[in-house]
Amino acid sequence: MTKTSIAYTAVFGTLWGLAEATLGSVMHLINLPLSGSVLSTVGMIIVLIARGVNPQRGSTLMMALIAAMIKIMSFATVKLGPFVGILLEGVMLEMILTIFSPNFLGFMLSGIIVSVYPLIQTLTVKTILFGADFIPVILEMAEGFSHRIGFGAGWWILGLYVSIHFVFGVGGALFAWLIKSQLNKKIINES
């Protein structure tokens, strides 16, 4: 890594960590719905912009490590969940951006993965905490709600919930692509 790559990695990793520590704390404090999805999207946007202007392999993992360390230091007690979540997001994004490079396809695949990641993480954590019967309970709840109302509202609500996650992820990736394109134009014009 060059000095410039290290500087980009440190700055963007710190930015991600500060966003997680400040925005994340506020969102969790007020119990804002979809806070995990919003935070994943914000982290992804920061990483994609960073990789767009500094396509150094391995930098996403380093940014994730910096962000996770800042996040864990922001708590009065050690909470491994957010630390592991940030690291896993960093690993997934690093794999996508290494395989597909930071081009439009890489950005969009990152958005899709990040949109699905909070759902999978929630289902995994709840299944570990409450046992394997957790997922059928969710499905029965959606079906029961739909039955009481008289139409498939429960399934529509579940579909809307999944769609919102998808819009956050893909919309965030598209936003990052536009910002990255503008930054690259500005860098080329100044050169």
C-alpha cells in the first residue's frame, strides 16, 4: 500500500466508525426501525466511495477493522454484535469488490448483498437466541395477521419490509456510484 492508500483507508475507515458510533447510537437509543439496514447502507456508501477513488485490494477489510474498533470503543461495555457485524460487512464487500472490482456491477452487487445482509443477520441471531422455531413463528404471524384482516396484508407487510431493505441497499450503491463518478471527474480535471 502507498502512503496515499493508507491515508484514504484511515480516513474512510474512521468516517465509517464515527457514523456507526454516532448515528448508530442515536438510532438505537430512539428505537428507530430499520436502523441496521440504514447503518449497513451508510457503511457501504463510505466503502464504495473509498474503493472507487482508491481501488486498493484489502483496504475494505482495513476500513472495517478501523470502523469496528471505533464502534466497540463507543460503548461503555463491550458489545460484540456490532463489532462482528461491521467486520462481516467488510469481508463481504471486500470479496465482491475484489472479484468484480469497483465498477458499476461491483457497486450494484454490493448493494444487493448489503440489502439482504441485515435480514439474514436478524434471522440468524434470533434463531440462535430463540431456537429454530423462530422462523415458523414469523411466517405464522404474517399468515395469522392476513387471516384476521381478510386478505394477504401480513404477506404484503413482510414483502414491503424486504423491499425497503432492497431499496436502501441498491439505492445506496447507486448514490455511491454517482458520488464516485463525480469525484473521479474532479480528480481527473485537477490533474
